[in-house]
Amino acid sequence: METQKTSGLSLFLTLTFRGAKPWFRVIGTTTTFSSARFSSTLAGALIAGTILLCGKAQAQDTWQQTASGTYTWTTPTTNWSPSVPNASGVTANLESALAGTETVDLGTAITVGTLNIGATSGAFKFNLAAGGGSLTLNSGDSTGGAGAAITEESTANGDTISAGIIMADTATTTALTITNDYGGQFTLSGGITGSGNLVLEPNAAAAFITANLNGGIDNTGTVTFDSTASTVTSTIDIGSNVTEVLNDSSAGATLQIGALALNSNGTTLEYSAASGHLDLNVAVSGTGNLTLDNTTSNTGAFSIAGGSANQIDMTGTLTTSGPITVGSAIGTAVTSITDTAGKLILTQNNPFNNSITITTGTVTIADASGTVFGDLGDNGLSTSTGTFSGGISIASGATFIWQSSAAQTISGGITGAGALTVSTASFTPTAANLILTGSNSYTGETTISSTDTLQVGTSTTNGSISSSTGGFSISGTLQLNNGSAISSNAGAVALSGGTIAEARYSSTKVSNSLGTLSVSAASILNFGLGSGADNTLTFAGITGSGLTSSHTLTIDNWQNTGLAYTTASTSDNGADDQLLYGGTELTSAQLADVIFNINSTTYSASQFSVGGGEYEIVADVTAVPEPPTTSLLLVSLVLVGCWKRRHIGHALGLTS
């Protein structure tokens, strides 16, 4: 033990311990510094006091055999110097200038605190095999130090530990740190079990690989991947005792999960690295909850790309946070999907048909490619016409985004204070199409992008949106089918080159009521889909300031038995199509930018009060039609000419 006194000066110490686990304390304070590596640096301006440098003196034993062949750890004892390592806290240096590849069989239960492995020169490798034995790592440290360690040396050539590794440090935060300083693959094929947290440190463009689940990582605790090299790609298999896997690399390293067995209390996969990836490209089944957590803003960092063949289909919940794209199909066994804070994107034909909860951020259903259109409730895994009967709950500030070319039906209803967006799909066909049947009571805004369609109901099934606050922003199409109804009087309706289309599939008249309408680009109200009963479309008001010669509102396929009514006294009292609005009456100049298109003939609009502060807009057939054709004008001139000729003839007594 060494004692160093200071007098308030800056002190810089570089301490290298090989095999020892040092800890540092400033006497008179509560400050304690613990080294996490064998080479540790302590620096800083320290207050006056005494620094105690305490390191447990550990025995080091070094392998002596250099010839190729198969050997046993314990015999002959001359293979080691000064003695055979087999005790907690000792260091075993399985290192020598190999003249050939060596297999070292443990043969019995072996315990060490530190294992350093690798040829000191040459191109040959070690294989540390069980041979009927086992390898336990135990630092023997009861002070909360760095724990046990395994290091693949930088001079090594890609060694293999095919023996099982047992973690036995219970008093340390990290029970075992495995470091690969070799510039290639370090294979751990015998599996890692035991208790405590595990840290994997692949450095110098190195990598780890665990061959299969039986030879994978199954410690009771967490696994942290912490690489300092940007080109590392490591593949590890995770067993059911692991509670969390974390990629926390300081460089752009990639951690791939080669197999995953869920912990019965839940398994978390977390990405918090500065760059790189955490990839899950395998099937997930069994029982247990799965949490996917990306704590960064790196949208491409967390990848789940198993496709339809490798489904996430465990009996449990799926919880996500941060930007995550799931390219694996989510199966029917998953009981719910909850996005807590982030940007979840699902890009497969998903059989999943249970509830979705969005508490913060967005959940997006999107296309994976030009032939795989994302959807929900798709048991065919390829039909791209899923029917989702599970409910979707969207919290205030959150959004559910439909960005797929699939013809998706949501029958389970959308609730909550959040928003719905139907957005242009990424692949051909580029028009997104979402159908809502059943009752939907979400109160956030509904946005429909250009070329895209939100249908409420179908030709045979009703749907509804009832909201006291939710408005609409429409540059695509809002299509109201069958007996479907919208009741959203408080939410504004912004038409920016979009269409609101009402269908005539119902045998009884359907009334839809929306908030105040504004028009910022030439838009359409279409009354004429189907051949059923007529419809009523009522707006809480119309903001006339947006109506201009270039921002017209066209009324298509408006149907009326008398063609049109221009006064309240001649109105059919609602037997035919009706366009109603409340609030401030439009000026004549604003009304001039409302146009009716009936049977390919354009008519100007007229309006009259129907009482209760409400107005009805109708086609004005008493006025001269807006010119779409020259033929109508010619017919009018001929009729006028004939009338004048007959009138003159009658005056001259030439006609009766």
C-alpha cells in the first residue's frame, strides 16, 4: 500500500495494475475513485488530505507451453509458472509464443479473477475447452471494485473459449468485463452464465461472437456493449436470465442480437451510443415483455429487420421509446404495443390485432418496399388489406400516422386527445388509403395529405368521428361513406386543395357536421358518390376571406329534385342535398367564388337564411350559367332571334 499526501495542489497519477483491483480514497472526504480497467488514471485538483492507494496483491501465473497440441490446465504443473492458477482473485496469463495451435482443457472446476489470453507472437491460436471442467471468474473483491476480467490480447490471433464461463462476483457493480483488444473475432461459444452484470469491450476494430443460444450469454443481470472502435460488428445470443442489453459504445460499433430468449420479468434492449447500431433480426417468441429503447435522436440506430419470417410474437407487451423502425412482423400473441416517447415505425404486414397506446411522439404504419405495404391485422402476411379490430389510444400531443399504400380498415376505434395523420406513402402506389369503421372519438387534429384518402365507413359499413375539438386539415380527400357521420363542430376545417366527398350509399339521408371552413387553395365539396339518399353537410361557419378567384370552392354533383332553390319559401325543407353554414353571412364577392358544377354545367351560387343564424348555399339557376360551352350561347341567340322574328311578324299581322 502507498500513501501520498497533498496540500491542495493538482495531482496527476497514472497507475497501472495488472491483475490487481485498486481503489482510491481521499481521507477526510467521502470521495472514492474506483478503477474500471487494469490501467487506470486518476487526475484532478484534490483538497488537502491523504490519498490511500489500496490494491489487493494478486498472484499471476503464466502459461509456458509453446508447442501445438492438446493440454490440461492442471497437469503437468510445469505448464504454468510459478504455479497453476486456481483461486479467486488470481491472474492466469494463458499467453506464450505459440509454435502451433493449442487446445487447453480445463478438466476440472477452475476459478480465476483475471484471464488474459493470446499468443505473444506468431499466427496461432488458443482454444480453452471444458474437457469435463468449468471456468469461474471471481475477483474475490468485496469492496465494490471492478470485478473479474477476461482480455483477448492485442497480439492474439482470434482465440476461442469453448468452455462455459461462470460469473461469480457478487459484490461488484460489474461482475465481469470481457475485453477484445485483438483486431478480429474473439469467439465465446461455451456460453456465459452466473450472476451479475457483464460488460463487453471490443476495441481496435475487434468483435465478439457467441455461436448459438446454448453457447450464448445468460447471466442473471445486464449486458453492456461498450466499444471504442467504429468498425466493430459483434453478434451475441441472449438468454432468458438477462434483463437488459445495452449498446453504449463511444464509437460507431454495431451490436447484433443473434438470438433472444425473453426474461419472464421482461427484457429491455437499449441503444444509447453516440453512433452505430443495435440490430435485432431474429424471431422473438415465448413469454415475457419486450422493451425497445433508443435514448438518442439517431433514427437509423435501432434496427429490427426480420421481415415476415422472423416475427415478434411473444406472449407479452411490446413497449418502445425513441426512434425505432420495426421491420419484423408483429404477431397475434403480442398483447399490446405502447410507444412512450419517440417515433415508432412499423413496416411489415402485421398480424397483430390488439391495442396500441401512444403516450408521446408518433406511431407510423409505413411501406417497407414497393411490394410490401405496412398494415395491421393482416393474417395473410401479404394481402396489404388488413382489418385492425384493436383499439388505438392517442394521448394529447401524440400522433398516429398512416403512411402505407395498403387499404387498411380500422374497426376498433381511435380514442384519446391525440391526432391522426394520413400521409403520402413512400412507394408506388403513392396514395395512402385509411378506412375508419366503428366509433372514433379522438379529439386531436386530422390531417390528410395530398393524393391521400381518409374514408369514414364503407359502402356497407358505417363509421363515425365524434369530437368536440378536433379539426381537419385536408389537402387530400375526406370521404364520408354510407350512413357515416362526423360531428366536430368546434374544430376548424382547413381545405387547401383537398376534397370532402359524401357518398350516397345509405337509403336514408345522412347529416355531417363540421367546424368552421376555410379555403386556402382551389378545393371541392362532392355530394355525388354512389346512388342512395341525399346528404346534408353543415359547417359551423365559412371564413370567406380565403375565397378568391384562384381559391374557389367547387360544389360537385349537388342533387336537387327541382335542380335548385333560391329562396327559403321554395326550399324543399331538406329533402335534397343541402350545404349549410352558420356564423357570419358571406358577402356577395365571397359568394362569387363558390361554384356549382352540375351535369358539366357551371352555375354561380346563391344563399338564403334558413333561420337560427344559419344559411343555405344553392345553385343559382336563374342566373346566366357560367360559360363552359359556346353551344349554349348559340342556342340562346337562336331562340332570341326566333322570338324577335315572331314578335315582329305578329305586329305586322303576318302571324297569328
